[in-house]
Amino acid sequence: MLPRRRPRALGAAALLLLLLLLLIGFFLFDGRLRGAAALDGDPLAEQGGHNRSDCGPQLPPKCELLHVAIVCAGHNSSREVITLVKSMLFYRKNPLHLHLVTDAVARSILETLFHTWMVPAVRVSFYDAEELKPQVSWIPNKHYSGLYGLMKLVLPGALPSGLARVVVLDTDVTFASDIAELWALFAHFSDKQVIGLVENQSDWYLGNLWKNHRPWPALGRGFNTGVILLQLDRLRRAGWEQMWRVTASRELLTLPATSLADQDIFNAVIKEHPGLVQPLPCIWNVQLSDHTLAERCYSEASDLKVIHWNSPKKLRVKNKHVEFFRNFYLTFMEYDGNLLRRELFGCPSQPQPGADPLQRALAQLDEEDACFEFRQQQLTVHRVHITFLPHEPPPPRPHDVTLVAQLSMDRLQMLEALCRHWPGPMSLALYLTDAEAQQFLRFVEASPVLSARQDVAYHVVYREGPLYPINQLRNVALAQALTPYVFLSDIDFLPAYSLYDYLRASIEQLGLDSRRKAALVVPAFETLHYRFSFPTSKAELLALLDAGALHTFRYHEWPQGHAPTDYTRWREAEAPYRVQWAADYEPYVVVPRDCPRYDPRFVGFGWNKVAHIVELDAQEYEFLVLPEAFTIHLPHAPSLDISRFRSSPTYRDCLQALKDEFHQDLSRHYGAAALKYLTALQQQPRSPA
Amino acid sequence: MLPRRRPRALGAAALLLLLLLLLIGFFLFDGRLRGAAALDGDPLAEQGGHNRSDCGPQLPPKCELLHVAIVCAGHNSSREVITLVKSMLFYRKNPLHLHLVTDAVARSILETLFHTWMVPAVRVSFYDAEELKPQVSWIPNKHYSGLYGLMKLVLPGALPSGLARVVVLDTDVTFASDIAELWALFAHFSDKQVIGLVENQSDWYLGNLWKNHRPWPALGRGFNTGVILLQLDRLRRAGWEQMWRVTASRELLTLPATSLADQDIFNAVIKEHPGLVQPLPCIWNVQLSDHTLAERCYSEASDLKVIHWNSPKKLRVKNKHVEFFRNFYLTFMEYDGNLLRRELFGCPSQPQPGADPLQRALAQLDEEDACFEFRQQQLTVHRVHITFLPHEPPPPRPHDVTLVAQLSMDRLQMLEALCRHWPGPMSLALYLTDAEAQQFLRFVEASPVLSARQDVAYHVVYREGPLYPINQLRNVALAQALTPYVFLSDIDFLPAYSLYDYLRASIEQLGLDSRRKAALVVPAFETLHYRFSFPTSKAELLALLDAGALHTFRYHEWPQGHAPTDYTRWREAEAPYRVQWAADYEPYVVVPRDCPRYDPRFVGFGWNKVAHIVELDAQEYEFLVLPEAFTIHLPHAPSLDISRFRSSPTYRDCLQALKDEFHQDLSRHYGAAALKYLTALQQQPRSPA
């Protein structure tokens, strides 16, 4: 009996042991197996299919810092990358550190953007693409991404040596999920694996697309490098720098150039060393190239994680489901980035440059204060996207003048006319929502007049708050002007056709230089007709004036605004003449670029320009009226702000309060010299602007 | 030896067995334990904390239909619920069936909305709240949700008897995750459990908030009913209808009324039958009431699933993290709902009423066609939200007239003036983005003039496409007019102060009724000055006309548009006189509500009103000019569309093509009678409009 019993017991033990191992095996390796499945069978479908029914890998701990590297160059990629960043921030729940390899243009744009965006728990570091160029410039490349595409190859050397892991993204991907889930896939890497990639969702590397189509070598369909997990520490140890160079040089003996930039080289290296790659589930890089095979992935998957617009056509790519993906992309393209200023609860928040004092100031505001809206608007830091469209800085010229103005959506139709009237450089601030910025982009693209101009810089300031931050907008446009002089105009004005040349000539003749504090006054007029033939000379202008077709600007509502320009004298004048400041004077002037900034406390309607002219006078700028210069205001419906001003006593009282505070600061600043402004203010009737 | 060996082997077996059971136990019951933990210790924190580190319950299979029930009544809740629906649709990956218990107002709003929204894989059923009232009206209730709050109690009886499970939501919750994850929690219910609820995140039910604070009975802190999982089949079997009535009646012997509507009664029942409830993790109903304890939940959790604005203050609730939550709410409030028209890949799509023929038509368009934009815009179905703001239909009066017009954001400032000039009912279509709709809401709330008017109906038509769908907008406003007559106006016009009374008097005097095909012409004038004193009589108007301060409308650019009105005769006229149609005539007219609709093919600028007048003439409406009636156009900058018209030859050609097609349809429809329009067209010069 006994002898029989023992083996049974042991058998039971063995059986249980087996079961136990199976069970543990199932739970621990399930993820791994799925991850590794990428190259056999129909991985595209498989992996998607799985994904719904379990929870995939373990997410990194709350508050762990995740690293992301992106190569970005030029105006258009800088616009594109923002949509990627928005989608990433929308779903992220971890602190992020962005490592941006940029050219000079992208850097200045993105530095300003992130500085003004102030997203909590996001760090940004910049790396100079120029310095990396020599490492890749020897590689002949036919891909539209140019040299910059290739720079992903040198990231292990370019990023801080202490950095062990990074997610590398193309600017044309969009997140549909939390990047932490992608980061978590690092856990699947074996000790030998150093690169995580999704299989290429086209037959490109199979080399059968057309006769004599000869792609670079790859494993099967090869891999797509729009989304890469890089184990940097191991790559460095494995001598990656040598590895890819050797392979690339060898292939280039027989192949003329790379067709898909870095991707060809990554695939060639992987073909040689298959052990390096950890295949990732297809849903982490759903590729919308032409002839994509992606549908096999996403029709099975219940969940898309990352969408990749890897066709040169981008959103115009042909694909029977493109509407779905386009909607998804538009979601983040038009998403109000201000809403991403969300703190991460329960994570120690890194100090935000400038954010904390601002938070305190905002916290101290009294919501019951009648002027609360004004106070809040003054403290609002607007996201700023400088040079939103491609822009060529003007060649340096000693007397050159930039027209400076600001506008919102309802004035777009002024731009073409303005371009016809002003052939010189312009710096324009546009106050837009994220969605409007895209409409603006399409508007410019649709206009031959506008798209022909490379010397007009458009700076988008994103809307936030109920009041129009007019002086903050002017300051943004002013700060971005690159010529020694600026013409401080408003968007409803069309300058004389000759004004640009005339101003530069005058500056030269008057022998002005930036040390001389001169403000050249451009007399302002207005018409009440939408369509009228614009005067081509002072003589024609005077004729229209006498005929009553033109008036001096706001002659009926607000004469003191321009009275000191002395239109009567101007009629006869043949040389510039000096005029004195008087209360409420607000002429349109040409000044050196380093002139005083506008006072940002004036938001909404009223006194915003007046205050600036006071500042000029206080700093002893002399006002010189130019005899041949003129600019004409075109009619438009009253703005919402002016309507509010007229209808709301509170609004008027708040404006008055701002004026009083302005004068207090003025006397604090200029002492007795500022007295005249205060007296002028007291003598003057309480007035609309 | 042997004797010793045996127990050891068995011991090993036992040990392994134990291990095995533990392991299975851990993996299978982990979720359950967490779910059930809600009432001991500090559940708020606990449950959140867990959630990141594992994957929670198994999600329902791809394409499974999920059911959601919501009670919604009145204009404001109908606006609110849309934000909830948007957040739900944004994250959902399953087909949804919405069961909406509504009053008449909410039903007409939401029926139109969903019908025009055309979201794939969303079914909507309506249930009449009026019919359910008697079942709950006997309960005295102090909560701001009124009777409607209580209706959640009767859902098991009200919803289809075949429906076994439903997620019940308050209109003031926002999703931050896929509702399928919530649905999955049904899997945790034991056989006895029928209601899934999150613990109440305030101390209300502890009854210690103030002296003599006596809440309804509850288990500990009780549960919040903003998010409920209902096992309908079991509730019906368990005799729920009796159960809650008995409890409620008994409590009402000692308590005067419910303070928190249905929530008090649910809690009283649960207190009595604790076995009915399945506690849900706190993150599924993060409650932002005043003095909320929610922070204990969300500061631990790395992931919020549902946010509940359960304070009467809603977004203005005081809470140190309210900015975070507000941003989250605004995300969906301002989200472009058109982008949610996303199909679910790999799920059999239910037929969409009207959607399929539309899709075919759109698919047949030729993207290379120069007029592609026009074709596409004509086929676009815009989401429509009728009576966006509270509205009182005018009392039925035989001769009453509704002013009908359409506008976009850039004309908001006209509304106050319009209200002063037109004291009668108005039906206005507004072409807005979702974000602009919210700005519009704030604009009206900030205006005493506008918020005082209950007889102005605002219908939001959501923006989509590059061209202004002017005639589709007019048709929406026209379809919503409730009086027997309509005054078809434009937003830039201010009618004579007396016009509303004068029109009703004229209709009466002329003995018109809806059978008589008469179009009363209101002569149109224009001023070029923003500020001018509006004439209070025909005499004053004529004086201004002679003084050149007024002109007949578009006298300079487009005289034929109003020439047939015969202004010379009008000066002298003392009785209505009949005029004949002529080419390009586009007067402003008063017609019976059942007049022909505007031709939606005319999008953007040009000929949209002209075509409508042709239609009236073709249907033998007689044009009667009213001697005392007038309306005046105020100046504004040219619209983007008119600018495009003037600058783009293609635009003009496309408009010409539309005109030609219109005339073809006309002759097809009216035969020889329509010949005169064609001849007129051929004789006339190619003209701006």
C-alpha cells in the first residue's frame, strides 16, 4: 500500500507544481509574448486584437519622470509639433521632460511658446541641430525630412550621458492614449534589446512596389521609426555610433542614398543584428501612409494609441477612414492649449519660472472688486507663438521701418489691402483661439497676395479672458520687429502707397539715428465709405478732404486725439515741423525700435495709445509731423469692447481707475516733470478714450 | 524513513496547494476586494491609490452595446447634458444607447440636436417625464433638481422591461475615461447586489454639519446618486417599486421632505437593505460639492474617471483645485462636437437616418472641381441646437409677426440695439463654434437688455466648412418662428421703432390671412455713420434722406436690388401699393410663416435673397409696399465672404454656376411661367450679387 501511496502523493505534488508554474508563467509572461509577437503571423491584427481584453504592461509609478526626444526644424514643423505635444499632454499623467533638437528658428519659436505656456510638470531642454549636422551630413538622403530626419541616429550621443531611456517621436504623430503606457513597454526589453519599434505598415521594404524598386535591407516589412523606444545606456555601451555608421557606409557603396532617412539605416542595422529590436504592438504607431496596411491593425484593435501621419500629404492622404483620423488630429490641433495648464495632483511640482509670483498675484485678487475682470486680464500670461508662418527676416538696412499692428479674426480681411499699401516688413500680433489660428493659416494659404510675402511676421497670441489685451498684443509685435525703426499703426488704417519709401527717406534726410529721441507723426484721416479711391498724393487727399469724402481722424467723436498734429499747418507744410504734446494726444508715429513699451494695464477699449504717447513725451521724444505722410482709417462696426464701454458705467469707472493709477506711477517715475500730465487730466472732461 | 517521508511529500503538496490557491485568489479577487472596500477605513483614498497599479476589471467585448439613462428637463439642463454627452463620446469605444427622460422642451431640443449630429453607433430613445410625474409628485422635496431628480427612482419601471442593466447619470457629471470601464464594474456585483454607487464625499449624512441638522438615514457617509449602476432585471424581481415607496413613506412620517431628492431615498433604502449595494471606487464619482472630501480620493489616484459638479454653484464652486476641474469641464464644453462623428472600426454600424445617402453624395463630389467647396458646403448637415437659451413662446395672436434673422459672432453687438427697436418675438439663427456658443451665453448673461427678453429664441447652428451657409441659417430661424407671420430681415438692419406695431396693424387692416399670398415690403435704407440719431418717423427719415445723411439701401453699389420698391412713389404714398418683380429684386418682406424656404444651394456671398424673392414671385405672392414702414442698414466692414467674392474669379464663377442651376430647376418646376426669370437673367449684366 504504502509504496503505492508515495508516488501518488508525489505525483499530486508534481502536478500542482506544474499547474503553479503554468499559472505564474501565464500571468508574468503574457505581456512579453504579445510584445514579441510582432514578426510572425499577422502581427498587425493580432496585437490590436489582444489589447482590449487585458491591461497590458504595468504602468510606471505615479509621478515618475518620462523623457521624450523630438527633432524639430523650421516654421512648419514647429507648428506641427505643437499638435503632438498637446495630444501627449492631454492624456499624460506623469511629469515629462522634452528633449528638443532644433534649428535656430524652431528654438526661438518653441522657447517662447513653452515659456509663456507654463504647463505644470513639463521640463524642456533644447539641443542645437547645427552642431549635430556634421555627424549625418555625409549621408546622401532623398527623404523630405532632409538632414533632420537622420539626426535620430545620433541621439544616444547628443542627449545627456546620464539619460538611460527615451521615447523618440516624429513631429507628425498624435497620441490617443497616455504616453506612460508606451513607456511601460521598456519593461518588455530583454537584456540584449535596445530599440523598441513598430513594424512598418506598408510593403515598401518588401521591394515589390514597382519594377527595379530597390529599398534598403530590412527584416520582412521592416520597422517604422516614427515612434522609437531607445535604451540609451545600452546603445552607448553596445557602440551604437560605430554600428550604424559601418552599416550605412557599407550599404551606400551599392545604394545611391537613403530614401526614408534614418529609417533605412535603423532597418539595415536591425537586419544585421535582429537581437537589438523589441517589436512593439502595432497600435503604438498606426501609419497612415498611402497604401497603408494599418487597417489590419486598427479594425481589430478597440483602442488606438498613436497615429502617425507618415505621408508627405499628411492630412490630405487618401484613406477610406481618413475622416476618422483627421477628426482625431483636428481635436488636438484646435484644442485650447490653455486648458492643458493642469497640475498633477499628488506629485511634487517643479518650480515654474515666473508662474509662482503670478499665481500669488492672481490669488490676491478680490473677486468682488468691480474691476476684477480688468485686474485678472492684466495678470494673464498669454501663450505666444511667434512667426506662426514661414518668415524671412529683412536684410539689415540702416533706415528700414517695420509696420507694427495687432488684430483679431474680424480684421483678417484687412491684410491683403495692407500688403498692397505697405511693401515693407511688418510685425503683426494676432489674438486668436487655437482653432482660429488654423483658419488664419488656411486664409493666408488661399491668398496669393499674402502667401507671396515672406517679410510679414505673424505672431499668434492665444485668447484668454474677456477683455482684449490690446497693449500686450502691441508689445509682442513690437518686440519682434527687426528693423531699426517701427511704424506703430492700427489694423484699420491703410497707409499712403508711398509711405514706406517716404518714411525711410525722411529718416535718412533728418539724419535720425536710434540715439535721437524722435517720433515722426503720420497724420491720420478717416473715410466713412467702404469703397473709395484711395488718394495717391497729398493733393488728392486734400481734395477729398475739401469734398467731405474724407475727415481728419475721429474729428466728430474725439478731436483732441489728433488736434495737436495741427492739420491746418500740415496742409501748407513742406518740411517736417515740431508739435507739442497735449492731453489725450494719440498720433500714429514712427520711432526707434527700442522705444518705450505700451502699458499692459490698459486692456479692452480706451486710453491704451494715449498712455504710450504720454510715456514718449515724458521720455522727451520730440514729435515731428511729416508733411507728405498720411494714413487713412477705413470704416468698421464698433468692436464688442467699445460697445461694452459705451453701455457699461462700471467699464468706464474701471478705465478711469486705470488712468489714475497710471498717473500715480508716472509721477513716481518722473517726479515733478510728470505734473503736467496730471494737471492736463484734471482740466480735461471725462471722455470716451 | 518512509513514514517520515510521506508526510513531507504530503506537506509539500499541501504547501503547493496553499500557494496555488493564494495565487489564484490574488489574481481573481483583487478587483472584487477593492470594489467592496468602500465602507471601511478610508475608502476614498484607498480605492484611488490602487487604481493605477493594476488594470481593474475586464472591459466588455468590443462592439457590445452599453445603455445610459439620463433625466433632463428645461433649456439649461439640455445645454448642460451636451457637455456630459461629449465627454462620454470622446472616450467611448462601444456603441451607446441613450435613454433620455425629458420634458417637452428638452425633448424638442435634444431630438433636433441628435438628429443633426449624426454620431455613428449612438441610439437615442426618449421617455416622457410628464407621464412619470404622478409616481413621484407625492414626495415633498427641497432639492434644486425638483421633481425631475426623483425620477431616477422609477427608471426600473419606465425603461423597457427587456433592459437588464443601465448606467444612470446626472446631467452635471463629466467623463474623464471610457464608460466601458464603468460598465465593467457590473461584473463585481454579487447575486444579491442590484445598485452600484460611490460613497458620498461629504459629511452631510453624518448629520453633524450644523445644530439640529437632521439628514435622512444612511450607511455612514451614505452614497451619492450622480452615477448609478442599476441591475434593472434584479430590481424588478426584488420588488423595487414597493421597496422604495414603503421606506420613503415611513421616513416622511418624521421628516418634512427630501433634501437631496432621490439620493435621500436611495440611502434610506440601502440603510435598510445593505446587501443591495455594490460600493464603487471613488474615482467614478469625484464630487465637487462645497466642503467636499474628494481630494482624499483624487490626490491618491493617478486617474480620475468621472467628475461630478454636484454643487448648485457648479463651476463657480469654491475648491482649491477647481481650476483643474474647470479646465477639464471647459475641454468638453468648448469641444467641437462635429469631431465626434467618428465611426467605430470593426463594429457593424447601425443605419443612420439620412446619413447614408448624404455620405454617398459627398463621396461622389469631385475634389478637383473648382466649386468643390460650394458643393461640399451645400451638403453639410450642421448640428443644430434650437432655443439654446431659456425661451417663452409668444401667446398665440392672429396678426403677430416674428423677426427672423441670422448672424455670427462678429454681429453680437447688434443684438441689444435690435431688441430696443423690435419689442416683439424674434427667431435668430447663430452660426457659431461650440466655444463661441459659450461666449455668446456669457454675452447675453452680462446684458440686462438681452437677459430681460424671453421672447427672443436663439438657435445655434454649429460651424462647419469654409463658406457661410446663409440660407440654411435663415431656414433654421424661419422653421422655429411660432407666429402666423414673419419679418425676414438681416442682422445689420434696425427697423423703425414703430415697425412691430405697424406691421401687425397693417396685417389686420389689409385683412390678410395665411391663405392670401402677400409679401409686405419694408423699404430699406442705409447710413454710413456709426452714430446717428435714428429717425422716429417717416418725416424725419425723409429729412435725413434729403440731407444726404441717409441713402436708399445700396444705392451706390447695387441699385437694382431695391429699385422696384419705387422710393419716389413711397415718399408720397399714404396707402400700401403693389409693385412688380424685376430682375435682382431683394426687398425685406413680411410673409406668412408657411412661405417658401430659402434655397440652401446659395452659400457664402451673393444672390441668396434674390433667389428667395424669385421663388415668392413664381408662387404668385403679390408685393405690397407699406407707406410707413422702413428699416435702416448700419455700416460694417465687408464680410470675409464678400472680400473673397471680390478677390476671387473662381468664387464669382461658382456663384454664376449656382444661379444657372437655380434657373434650370425653376423652369423644371414652373415651366413656361419661369421663362421671364431666365430672360431677365440673360438681359442683365453679370453683377456683384
